[in-house]
Amino acid sequence: MLDFASRLIAWQKLHGRHDLPWQTKLDQVPDPYAIWVSEIMLQQTQVSAVIGYYAKFMARFPNIHALSKATQEEVLQHWSGLGYYSRARNLHNAAQKIVDDFSGIFPHDFDDILSLPGIGRSTAAAISTFALNAPQPILDGNVKRVFARHFLVEGWPGNPKIEQKMWEIALKENPVNEAISAITYTQGLMDLGATLCTRSKPKCERCPVSMSCQALALNMTNKLPTPKPRKVLPEKSTTMLIMMNGDELMLEKRPQTGIWGGLWSLPEVDVAPINAQLLPKLTHSFTHFKLHIQPQLLHAVKEHQIIQPRTIWLNIDDAIGAAIPTPVRKILLNLKEISTNKSI
């Protein structure tokens, strides 16, 4: 048995990843909730970054009911630092939908899984394969890279026609008739893309399917997958005001829509007061633009500490631990370091 799937399955059993915290052990019953949470976290985030967040998240929200009963503020706080916060909001909304529409039991029907907020075809397929004994082909970023190279699929994978071609390959190669083999094969695809068939410097000499890799045969591994057509990222600038009153600072709740939706952040102003102190600038890159942030520090007198709707006053340590965006946390950590150095 020397076909693509068989070689990948044999390799995964010997060399694949078997100790990830969300993986089901041989003596365990798969937990769809745990696998669902991990798959959402792994969207656009590497395994190494997810592991620590996953453990803390699962400790606080160990099941669907616990997640559904939590406030969005709590969920965002435990997600803070992972980025792409719409994933956390969708996860929370989906848990509430499962309680309302499916009696708190994670759905088994593929279309029902797809109906949940934040779950697309590949994520639904991974959950169905790993947790529900119902194998489906997947097509995440790592798998697209493997397919582009091995089957010589040229063209940007984000193009609908190219993506459809890859889905056809995924369906053809997936051993759907044997659930255990399909699980091993699917994990093998993920492991191959994450550990050997990497974006740069792929380890082709260790690849279990290198003998049939068309890109390797044609010396094209460095050209595939075809990169997304480059566009110059637009750049935006903003001024964030750090209003301090003693050892407390003010955070402002952001709208539910837009960047950092639902998170606490520093107020953004067009023009800071003339007595505000400039702090080091920070640039944060999003998928579609770069944001240049100019923090300015303003010491407010006591009578100015007015509690307004959607604002909160916290000491700097509590603010750093709140549900805030990563660049805001960096600004506050820098402010804390500056304050510590001044007090020495």
C-alpha cells in the first residue's frame, strides 16, 4: 500500500504528534467540546501559541454549559492575547446556540455543525472526524500547502477556483470508509504541514510522500503554494490617551463590531491635551492594515475621575490582566516599566 494516504498514515503513527492536550487518548471517549475549542483556537494561530491559552480556557470553561453561562467579558479576558477576537465572540455565541437549539449537546449532523457561528467547512470537518466518528475531508492552511506542492496545484489557494480544486483532492484522498484511518490521516496531514512541509525550508528528505511530490521533482517547493497577490497595506494612525489618577487608569469598552470588538482599550482621541506626555510609539499589523499608535499620558485630578458609561478605572496590574488588545497590553507594560525605573 504505497498510495498517498497509506504512507501518510504510517508516518503519523511513528512520527506524528500524539501528546497535544486536546487529542483523544486510546482509552478516552472523544469530547466534541474540547476538540471544537482547540480547532477554533488553531485558526490562524500556531500550536505552540495555543497550548497555554487552551489549558487556561478549559480550566475556566470546562464544558458547553460553563461557556454559555459566562459573560462575553469573561470569555474575551481568557482569550486576550490570542488575537482575532471574533473567534471568541463566535465561540461564546455558538455555545449559547447549542444550549438553546441542541439541548446543550454538541450537534452530530454536519450541517448543524456548520450552522454554528464561527465554524466553516474545514473546521466542521475536523470536529466531525476527530470527535464524532464521521470522517470528512479538511482543508486548512497547512493542508493547502501540502496539496499545492505534492499535487502541483499552481495559483493562489485563496482563489475560489484553486480552492475548489484542492477540495476535490481532499475528498479524493481522504480514507472516509475507515474512521480510525481517517483520524490518523487527517492528523497526519496537519502534522506534515506543521513540522515538515513548512512555509520555508521544508524538510523534504524526511517527508513520507516525497517520492510522489511533484513540486519536489520539478524543484518548485519554494514557489508553491503561489503567494497571494501582494498589495501595499494601508497605514492608519491613532492617539491613545492614558488617563491616570493616582495609581489608576481609565479603560473604555469598544463597540461590539470592528477591531477589538467588545474589548477594553485606551480612549482614542484626535488631539490629546497639550499637557499630555508623549510615550514611545507602537506599530501593530493587522491582516488588512497597519496601525501606528501614539500613546500619551495624562495625569487627571480627582474630580475628573468621573465614571462614564462603558468606562472603568483600574490599577495598572488589573488593567494589564483585563480583556484588552495585545498592543494596549504592550503600552501598559511599557508604562509600568517606565514607572518602575523612575521609582528606583
